[in-house]
Amino acid sequence: MNIQHRLNGTTLHVGLIGELDESHAAFVREHLDEMFEKCKISEAIIDMSELSFMDSTGIGVLIGRYKALKNKGVRLFVERPSRAVDKVLSLTGIYKIIPKIC
């Protein structure tokens, strides 16, 4: 699992590369929380175009980050999920709380 990020004004762009499953969830959670805490942001965009797999543990990571950011008034978006990840996110209904952008 690789995580890339860049800050553009008050928007944090995060790219997840690899697989977001139980074996990588803690690493991703800690890394995202650290970035969210360190940066003064109004929104975070998670690019999932290079995420090849995500299971229910990954959904939990997203939901947890959504709740933490919502409490701070920060919006969270999912960007360009891969086909496999988009299917999982669509089936779970997560787009009702975390909008997908292209």
C-alpha cells in the first residue's frame, strides 16, 4: 500500500495505491489521521483510481475518517474509484454520505 498526498490551498488530495484490506487498514487509518490533523483543510479528496481492491475493513476506514472530518466541518469526497472499488462502494451505499467525484 502506498499513499501519496498534496495540499492545494485548503484541499487535501490523497491517492491510495494498492489494496485497502485488513492487512493495510491500520497503516492507512494512521496516515490519513496524521495528514488530517497536520493540515488546515476544508475538504479532503481520496483518489482511488489506483486502488485495486477494498474490503469491508476499507469501508470502515472510510466511514471512520468521514465521521472524524464531519465533526471538524471538513467535507470528504471519493475520486475516480477503480471499477472493482466502485462496485463495492456502490453496493454499500457509501456514496450517500461520501460523494463520488470524477
